[in-house]
Amino acid sequence: MTDTAPARAEQARLPWWTTGDWNGLFGLGTNVLLNVIVIAGLCLGVVGLSDDIVYGRILPALAIALPLGNIWYAFLARRLARREGRADVTALPYGPSVPHMFIVVFVVMLPVLLRTKDPVQAWQAGLAWAFIIGVIVLCGAVVGPWILRWTPRAAMLGALAGISIAFIAMRPAAQMWQAPWIGLVAFAFILVGWLGFRRMPFGAPVGLLSVCVATAVGWLAVLAGWSNILEPSAVSESFGQLALRLPIPGGEVLSGLSDIAPLLATAIPLGVYNFAEGMSNVESAAAAGDRYRVRQVLAADGIGAIVGSFLGSPFPPAVYIGHPGWKQVGGRIGYSLVTGIVVAVVCITGLVGTFLAIFPMQALVPVLLYIGLVIGSQANTASAKRYAPAIVLALLPSLAQWATGQIDNALAAAGTTAATVGTDQLIAAGVIYDGLQLFGQGAVLVGILLGAIACFVIDHRYYYAAATSVVAAALSFVGLVNAESVAWNAAPPATIGYLLLAAILAGFGYAARGERSGELDDGLLFVNGTLMRGLSLHGNLAGAELLEETRTAPVYRVHSIDDVHPGMYRADEGGASISGELYAIPIETLLRVIEGEPPGLYRGPVELIDGRVVPGILFDEATAKRHPEITALGGWREYLGSRSDVAKS
């Protein structure tokens, strides 16, 4: 292959740390530390756990579980960079799962505390719940790749956009406006540096500069007597918590499992939520150019939850939303690895309380708002424009779940509940509580399912849409979506509705049978060689939109043409399913691709694994057979990976 030597040289120079990693470190580090601070506050203030358990068991457990995950994802990023000969690979971010932080406290631990009046028993129930979550995510690692293969990217990213807007961006935005004179100062640097790509004075990292300047503004106001947003005495008091506390494994999780039945009602759907969100984050990273294997990611998340539960943490870690944001600001491998190390030091030394006393919350949360903005917009920028309605549909369930939570919290603050007030009263006041609650149950899965149905209908794949509706009906029947609890026949109205939807869509599919046009869509192009992301001719696709990673029907053979590019042709026998990428491509980009193709390649019909026939890059069969066949490897990228493995050995 002509670019083998440069690729090897680039691999040899692959750094552990780059200048952009400072941005990633201060961004992701702020994010994770914020969540650790919230965890400590919830455990102390809501569950009433002792300082010994919070600072001596829970935080030290995170000090082990989080760095292990960060080390793993740094390893995966470095391996991906070497395999594809790239230096721009970004490691997946990792930390405590944000939704689960609140769910395990308010849905699992708090009810046990209220029933038993025993904080330790509530903590043990939380540990058992986290263990079950880990087991379910490990099971998801088995089926996750299959689900990812058949689910439209727009549906996955649309559901992720819903999470980012509702649960990542909204709360930080509200917190900023509690003290906008601090929040907007920090946000100004983030806007200019991370969205405007403007270099900061003296080359300072954007995240560090935003936090430091906003914190300085806060302390100046306090010292001048204009505000009491920070307490100087709290800083000195926080030093009393400083001590070295190492993690201690224990069997408390087994005690919690003795009363497992009540835990399953939330652990099963939230475990499914976890691996669905994990798959969405892997797809988000792929859309940004970094193709990780979903099985390796989900396995790490599941193991992290299980290890953490035995060490004393009821807060399952997970791959974070935000990979494209950290990639955009220059984060590569080091930012995630060093974040894990820094968080570990903070957790085992008790520095959490000191950080909370020094930094105003409004100086920290703009980083989360930035991540919400990037992920919320990625769903549209990484998907074909025709899928925009499907993306909006996919994000709505998360907004419904967020709105339901806000209503419940407001009623609880007033000393009442939705059941006490009554659904009719709420509806009369313009609050469609029952509909929001049903729509938002299992929000991530509901978003993926509805988004997939819409994508399939947009592409006139009615039978696929009908099949997805049947899956939604089955999940609602057992209570994993659109139901208040896990049970048989948990949500009859939703189940019946999905089945009726499936019947109608199947009817349209039957009516449309035989309507497939023999004309190829000039707006699409399937590529299987050097035009793919990270390879030598990918620049020729500038202006095209990546729709999905997919494969051909199992009827093609492929050869290595002088180790420069592949040559694929349709075969009567001995064919296989070949990996590639499908793009939406403007005519001017298509012309540039055609002009830049090596001799022997031509544009022709390619049948995909789902039956669609699209334009693709093919090669003359007779000429291809004079070169080594690589069909058994499954594609050009797999062939390059095998050569890299041989070179390293």
C-alpha cells in the first residue's frame, strides 16, 4: 500500500498528550467533578449517610471504578488510532451516570430509608441495584451490536439529543441564571473558545480560563459585600475532611440482594436504558469519525457498575455523552486518562468538599451546557436532512420525562403529589400529566423506537417500520416502555396503539409492493474503500453527509488491487457481506469522486444487506481476479487492520 510508511511513522509519533487535551481535561474534569460533588451532597443530605460511608466507601469506590474505565477507553482510543493510522482519535469520556445519580437516590434508596429509617440499609439496596444494572448492561453487550446494525442512526442520535437537551443542558442553563453575572462570564469564554474557535490569551485552556475568571468574579463580589454566594468559612471548614481514604471491598451488595424483587422494577428498565444510551454514545462517536466497538464499550460499563457496587458505590459509571464536543475542542487520548486520575485523587483525599467551597456552581455548569448544545445539534449535522422530523420525534420522550419530573418535584415541594391533586385537576390547569408520564416512561428506548419508525417510513420501508412497531408493543406489554412498572400487560393502551400502528404500516407496505423503481438515487453513494473515513481519499467526499455504516448483501467478492484500494464486484457464488459507508452526496461532490477514482473503478448498483439498491463503487471482475482476494476478511478496513496486526507482530 502506498501510504504504509507514512502511516507507520504517524503511529510511532502518536502522543499520549496534546495541547487540545488541556481543553478536554478542564471540560470533562469539571463535568465529572460536578457529578461527584452532587453525589456527595445527595448521599449526605437526602439519604443521611454518615461521613464515614460517603467519604470512606462511596467516593473511594469511584476512585477505583472511574480510572479503570478511563484507562480502558484510552487504550481503545490508542488502539483505534494505530489501527487506522490516525492521530486525531478521541477517547470516549467516562464518569458516573447522571440520570442514575438521581434515580438511585430518590427512587431506590430514599423509599427504603423512609420504610426502614435505616440509611445503611438504604445504601445496601442501592448497591444491589447498581449490581443488577451492571449485569443487565453486560447482557446488552451481547445483543447491542445487532441492535445497532439495524437501528437508523438518526433515531439513535435523536434520542441522545433528547437526553442532552432535557437532562444535560436545561439544569445548567437554569443554574447559570441563578447568578448570571457569574454564569455568563464563564459562558463567554466557552462561546468564543469552543464554538468560535478563538485562541485564548497566552494560549490558556478555555475550560480553565472560564472557571477561573468566573470564580474570581464571584469571590470579588463576596469580598466586596455584594453577594453571599460563597462562604469564606466553608473553605477552612472543608479542610477538616481532608484525609487519605482507600477503597475497601465488602459484601454489603449481597445483603441488599436479599430483597431483590422491589429493585427489579427500576433496575430492569434502567439497565436497558443504560445500554441503549451506551449504544447511542458509540454511534455519536462514530458520527464524529471514531468507530468504537459497542460490545467493548458496554462490557466496560457493566463491569464498572459491578466492581463499583462491591467496593461500595451505588452509582453506576458509564460512557458519557459528549465525545464530539471534546473532539471538537482538541481532546484526544490524554484528557480522559488524566481526568480519571485527577478524580481518583479528589475522591480518596476528600477534596470534593474543598472544591465545592471554592468554586461557585455557576462557574462550573456552563461546560455542561456546551456539551448539551454540541450533542443536541449533532443529530442533525450527522444525519441526512430528510430525517429531521424523525430526530425531533425521537427527542420528545426525553422532554416529556423531564417535564414530568419537574411537575413531580414542584408538587412534592408543595407537600402533595399528582395522585393527590388528581389528573382531572391537572388537565383542567393545562397540565397533561397522564399523557406526559406515559410518553416519557423509558424515554430513551421510546425515542429510539419512534425515531426508527419515522426513519423507515421516510425511506418507504413500511415493513421495517411495522416490525419496529411490533417490538415497541412487546416492550410496552412487559413494561419497559410507556408503562409505570415492569409487569405483564403493563400498559394495554400503549400496546394496543403500537399494534394498530404496525397493522396500518404493514398495510401500506403491502399496497406499495412492487413499486421499487429501477432508477438509482443519484443523491446516495455506498463506498467500501479509500473513500471511507480516516482513509486516503476521504477528502474527496467533502460536502457529503455520512448516513450510516452498513454492509452489502452477501453476494459480493473483493480483492486488494496492488494494496492501494479494493476492487469489489457482484459474484454468482462465494460472495460475502462487505462493510462500507453510505453517504448522501451532492452532484458536485459526486463528480469530484468520479474524477479522483483510480483506474478500473466505476459507479454501479450495489445491493445493501437490508435489500436497498444504491449507487456504489465497483470494479471490473476479470481485472480484480488477477489480484489477491480478501473477501473472507469482510472489507477493506478489516484488511488494513489485519496488515497492521501482522506488521506489529
